[in-house]
Amino acid sequence: MLPLFQRAANEGWAVYALDMPEIDTTSPMGELVLTIIAAVARMEKRLTAVRTSNALKAKAERGEPVGRPRSVPDATIALISSMRREGSSLQRIADDLNARGITSRMGPPTLAETLNPPRWHKQSVHQSMRRYGVSDAKAQGSAKRRRSANPAPRTPLSELTTSTAAGRK
């Protein structure tokens, strides 16, 4: 907030707050009031962050769930995990979940979802795996195979800078 008022002073224009017309931001007293308001706003923001952090720590110490509730049931995550371990692709897993009538989120359906239930896609399977810590052994194994089957030649940095500099002359 203050950089805007500094810019206004430097460029010779003024800022007027519609909800506080009595503050003249061009006068020394208005500048003081504005600085105090900004400092109080910053302090309140930091206090809110501290209170929120303390409340979350206390909740965790009491054993209460903290954070975003699961949107996918544990049974669905277990199914995704076992299918991935068996070698199913993300698309095959999504198709299988959709064929079984398993929707991509928990809770009662909204009115729109009643007519068109949320469906699984390979990206939603991947995001659920990542969010709930399902290991993607198939993807890791195929990445290793790609790296070992086709190693990329590595050029030292000194050769890159020398050849680039030589080409510019």
C-alpha cells in the first residue's frame, strides 16, 4: 500500500480513500495516519497467521484431523495403488473406475453431478496418487528404462561457452 502513496508523492498526484475522505495523503499528518493504518494492518495480518498456526498445531496435538479432508475414499486409493502396481496405465485405471461407477470425489452429489457424475481421467488418477502418496512404480521404472536405453550425450559447460564464443567472432 505504501509504495502507491510514495509513487503518488513523487509524480505529483494524490490518492483519496472514498471511505476516509478526511485523510489528506499529501500532507505530513495524512502521511503519518496512513503509515499508522498500514502498520496496524500488517500487524493484524501477522497476528492472524500466528493464531492460525497455533490453532492448527493444537488441533494436531489433540489428534484431530488437520488440513483438507480426503476427497477420495481410502478403498478407491487402495484400488488405484494395486492396479498401478499390476502395471495398469493411468488411462486404464480411470476407465476401470468409471466402469465400476466410482466417482472422482466423495460426498453427496450436487444437482449438476446427479445428471453428469464426476468422471475419472488419467490426470485425476495421477493427481490422486500424488496427493495421497501412492507410489508410481510403473512410471519410475519406465523412466529408468528410457534413461538407460538412450543416454543423452553430455557436453561439458566449458566446451559450450568456448564454441559459442568462437561462433560469435
